[in-house]
Amino acid sequence: MVIQMIGEKVICRALEHCGVERAIAVIGYPITELGETLVEKFDGEWAVNEKTAFEIGLGNSVSGLRSCVVVKHVGMNVLSDPLITSTIHTIGHGLVVLAGDDPGGIGSQNEQDSRYYGLLADVPVFDPNPETLFDSIVEAYRISEATKCPSIVRLTERLLRAECSHKGGRELQPPEGYDRNIWEYSVHERHMKFIRERYQIMIDFSENTHLNVVKGNYNEENNGKVGIISTGYASQVVDSVVDEDVVHVKLSVVNPLPLSKISYVENLDRVLVVEETSPFVERQLSTKFLGRRSGHIQNTLVDENEIRLALDKLDMERVEWREVKSKEERGNVCMSCPFIPLFKALRRVDVPVAGDVGCIYLTTHEPWKSVDVAFVLGSAIGVACGFEKGVAVIGDFGFMHSGVQSLVHAVSHSRDLVVVIMLNRVAGISGRQPFREAEYVVDIAKTICKDTTLLQASSTTEEELFQIISSKIEGGGVSVIVLEGSCPETSSPYQ
Ligand code: SF4
């Protein structure tokens, strides 16, 4: 029986089908809601950062539990260290990373493509469409246990919200579990064994899985016809545009790349590659294949119009890039935000201000212009350590996520730096979910930096904040101001 439900529910069902017992998540668009559901359903927990989340998953795996780790795409950067090493280390029970990508950059600081971590870590990567989502999760666990490596399943907002169908996947066999005899081999030997044995299993799987399909009227004599290779949600968009005359290779397992499926289209005259965010598949093919590199696919969020435009110009070798105009709506802080006096005071200071990711990220542009740079979560203090003299402003979540190590560096290297930590005890920009580690912020800051002051946002004016920050800059050394404020119940950033 075919069952229809939205992507998020399909993921839940598939995890239940696989006997997953734990879910570890880190908040962030587009996987916050999914994380909330899975943490509740699978005896889960929110982790302070993605590296910790993945390490908990590794611990689950070697101690006999199937688990999943739910992070957004930039979180993949943070967990990549243990991910990459886990491949030749080996794991036990299935471990799957559900990586939420953000083509279109709707709620993130970049649009990076999580699939590249499959190439770097040599792990299987699934990029499912609404028809293959359920089976992709099940097969991700199966191949994880067969190869003793984690798997990555790439998700996007559109896939999570899409109407998906499934018939229920194959039953999983009980896994062998973790084998500590791997320590009989050196690092180099483990790597050699991986290449000869477990990576070959991944290749066989990718070449033969039912998740990679060829549609359209393919035959040996159809030279001159058009072919398309697509992956992920874009496969469904392609299906809605093309007819049976087009040979359509729909990939849901994209690492290792199934070259036998690609061979169905490689002799056709013109082949378009359609995938979201980056030319991950296209870059692994020759330049004869058209797509992002040739300018045929220009938007990172692929829609029907984009594909029709590309097909209309398929006889051209190269398509001119369309101009990027600055017209998109920018997010803004809540009108009743308790930190508005801080944002105004920061605009007036005459040293560079490093911001972070979170609500402070919404003050980079007019009418605030409070911060000069804001790279990634937890980066403000480290970046400000690179200023001769400056200010770092960071949320409590960013501080605990990965900013705290940079405060240690700032103090131990006698930098001239004022650190402002916005303490609101919630993940403000993600929907004000409680952040339990916030209770340690003041004590940790005081332990690292003696000159730590706790101020209340509700009773500190813009002028007072400006004077305090200016005098601390003037005095030199490292000082920390923890500014405590509460987000009003009804407030919502991006309003
Ligand atoms: S969520 Fe809270 S911290 Fe963020 S802008 Fe709104 S009120 Fe300010």
C-alpha cells in the first residue's frame, strides 16, 4: 500500500522502521522543527554544538544503538572532524546524519552543499526526492551498518514540506556491531582495508540500488536526444517539466557517484545536470555535461522555469549569467527586542565590531549597522582577537557553541578586546527554544575573565552601554559584559 505524508513525517516513520533509538540535534534552519519532533520521539537531546552531537552518535553506535544526528548544513563543518576520522576508525550500529541544506539561503549565512562531505569523508550520501525519502533513510542505515561508516542524508525545506509517498522499506538485519579488533591495524593499514573492502561495498551499492533510476525512452540508437541527470528534490521538478522523450537519470544516492547510471546519457548529444545548491555531480563529470558551469542552471533553488529556460538554450555551449540585483527583503530584529540599546550603542563605537550568527546577524545592515563582520556561529571573539583593538558581540548560544575557546585565547594572549554576550536563554532567531546551557554562561565567563560584568538590558540605556564599552576599550585588556534580557513572548525576528 502506498502511503502519502509530508517529508518530515516520512522521516519519522522511516526512523521507527529502522529501530532508531536516539536522536541528537542542533537547532537551525531548516531542520529545527524536524529536530524538535525527533528529539521528543527518539529519546533525544539537543547538543551544544554539532561536533558534540555527532560524537554522542558515535558513542551510541559503538555501544549498540542506532541513532541519528540532525544538523543544518553549516553544522556539517563543525562535525566534520570526527565524521572524517570515523570512516577508517569504523563504527557499530547504524549512524545517519540528517543534514538540512538551505538552497536559496533563506535562513542561513551561506548556501553550502553538504554532499561534499561525502567526498571528503568517503561516506555514502543520499540526496532523496519525495518518492525515495523513506527508502533513502532505511538504506542509509543498511549501508552504514554494512560498511561500518556513518551515512549522510541531505534534506531541504522543500523536501521536508513535500507530499511524499512510501510503501515501507526493507527490514534491517541485526548489525554485527562494533569490533574493537580494528586496533590490530595501524592507521595506514585501516585506510588500505577501507579502500579495498568497505569502499567497494559502497560503490556496488550505489551502482545497483533501486534508488537510482533511469526514466524515459532510452535505447541504443537514440543519439541526438536530450538527457537530464538530476538529484534530490530537483528530480521531482524535472519530472514535472519533461516528457518521455527525455532520458532522465534520477539519482538519490550521489556518493559514490553511480557511473553505470550516468552511462545511459553520456552518449546523447546534449545532457543537462539539474541539482540544488552546487554542481556536486556535475563537477565529477566532463565539461560536455551542461548545467551550473555552463550557465544553463543559474539559480541555486531550482524551479520549473529555470529548467525550461535551460532546455530552451540547450543548443548553446554557454549561457550568459543573469545580473544579481539587490532587491530581496532582509530580515530585521524584533521591534520589542531588549537589546536594541546595545545595537544602537555598537553603531557608535569607533573600533571594529565582530558580530556572530543569531539575532545580532540581523544588525549588519540599515537601520542598525551595528556590526562590521559576522562569519559563523561562535566566531565573533576569535575574529575580534585578530583586531588590534575591538568589540565582539555574541549570543549565549554562540558563546557556548564554540566561542568560549576564543575567550580563553583572548585572555591568555592579552588581547585588547571587549566581549558582549547577549544572555536571553533562548535560541532567539530559531523560534525562542529554551537554551539550557545558558545557565553556565556567567560563571564560565567569570572563570576565564576576571573583568566580567553582568548588566540588565531592561535597565541599561544606549548611552550607558556606549560609555561602558568605550571606557573598557580605552582601558585595554580583555573584559566581558554579559547583558541579560528576555525576548518578549510575542516577538519574532524577520517580522
Ligand atoms: S528573538 Fe529576542 S534577541 Fe532576537 S531579535 Fe527578537 S527579541 Fe531580540
